[in-house]
Amino acid sequence: MSGSPTSTDARFFSHFNNYIYELVNTRDALAFAIPALLSEFAADGVTYLELRTTPRALSDASAEDTVELIHDELKRWNDENAMRVRLILSIDQAKHDRADADWVVDTALRLRSSAYPPLVVGVDVCGDPNNAKDLTALDPVFERCQREDLPAVVHFGEIPKQAENGTLDVMLRWNPRRVGHAIHLPDAVRDELVKRDIAPELCLSCNVLANMLPAKENGEKPSHGDHHFGWWWKNGGSISLGTDDVGVFGAKSSDEHYHAAEHFGLSKEQLVELSRRAIQGALDRDAIKPVERELDSFSVLEKL
């Protein structure tokens, strides 16, 4: 990608610890927040949703109890509502060591086997990449995930340093099904993602507002129209738009799709195609055909 990288707003990686985690820090707060969040996505027209959470203790609950609470709330939602929700448990690359990561995978596998259809569908690597631990220590963790058929998604190429210090090569060894952000990538890495049909999760508003995109040659800050979505739309396979997140950046899923349509000239038919390409990256492979049928019905209605 051309241009020198901008300096990512430091608040982007710190606001979760200093803001969000302080707002949602009790069982009652979490139990209130989950259905409220899901209701907003459902009202926005989302039919299949994958949520991430990094297991952590609350003021009145252990990390294990917190994950159980989230799992129970999502199960209750799925039993009572049409929008299907799945859960991804995250490993924090700046905080978690090998033992923590093993625990996250243990928990994901245990919860996956405790419900049918499974609610937990994969593991993620997130956290502040500026302070990441040695990720090679996680190689055995993700080798185990591959043996157990537990898909991985990873935050990928958020800052230029990841392309310079070998982090991207380490993460590609883990065979992720999706990569988050995919901003600062050498051409060879980007081409490898396309070759292996590893779906990028692109967050237009987040990347623009948090100043994460490469600077323009004229020195101006990039806007939505400068986002690398355009390249992936033309050259990639599976691709999805994420909010990352609604509360912080004020952009719902429909807003992100509107930005894509407005700045990259997508028609209604192409927006449907974007949704088709998005569902191909779903961690719950059983969700693909039902969503495709819904999109078929939508396409028919659009033509009437």
C-alpha cells in the first residue's frame, strides 16, 4: 500500500481497559448489556452475528463465571429470537501468556461441546499489538486448535511493525479463517491471503476515525474513500465488514455498508453480493446455506 503510515490514535488500543472495562464490570451490567447489544444488531437487519469477548474477571465474578454468563445469555437469545449469534473467545496478545491462551482454548472447546448447535465457534487473537508478547509461544496452542478443528481469527496488520517483525508470518502459520483489519500488509502477504481465501474483516469507520490507515501522499488524513476495502472488493474472495465497535465509533453494520456503497459505488445488487462473500468466512459453516437462502429471497424481492 502506498504512502507512509499514520500514527494510530493511542486511545484506540487503551480505551477498552480504561473505559469499556470500567463501564461493564459487574454481572448485572453484563447481563443488561448483552441483550441490549443483540437487540440493536437485530433491529439493524443482521441475521447472523459472531461476537468476540476476551475472558476477564468482573468485580463480582471470575473469568470463568463471566464466560459462562455470556454463554448463557447468548443461548437464551438464540432460543427466543431469529437472529443467530455465535461467540468467539479472544486471546490478548499483550496480556495473555501461553498458560492463559491454553485456558482460553480449553474453555472454548468445553463450551463448544456443551450446546447444540455450538455457540462457541472459534478463538481470536486481539489486544494492543504495540505491546505484544512473543507470539511464537502460541504456536502449540494453534496447532492444537487445528487438530481440534477450532477455527482461528486474528487481528492482523493493524500497525506497520507487524509487517516488519515477522508477526504476520507467525499468524499465517496458524491458518486463520479470517483476519481483522488487514491494513499494513506487504503485497506478498496480501496475495497469500487471497490465494488461501482467508477473509479480511474490514472496519471502515474504525480505521478512519482511529487514524489507522496509511497517510496519503499529499499529507492529508485518509477518508473512507481511501480505505483498502476497494482493493479487496476488486481482488479478494471472502470479505466482510465489521463495526469494531458500535459504541465507540457510532457506526452500525448498516452504516458500514452504506459507507461502502457511497464511497466505492456499490449497487444494491453488489451489496447483496458483499453479504454473500461475507458469509463464506463464517466460522459456523452450518450458517452459510441458511443465510444464502435469505439472500436469495432478498434478491428476488429487490427485482420485483
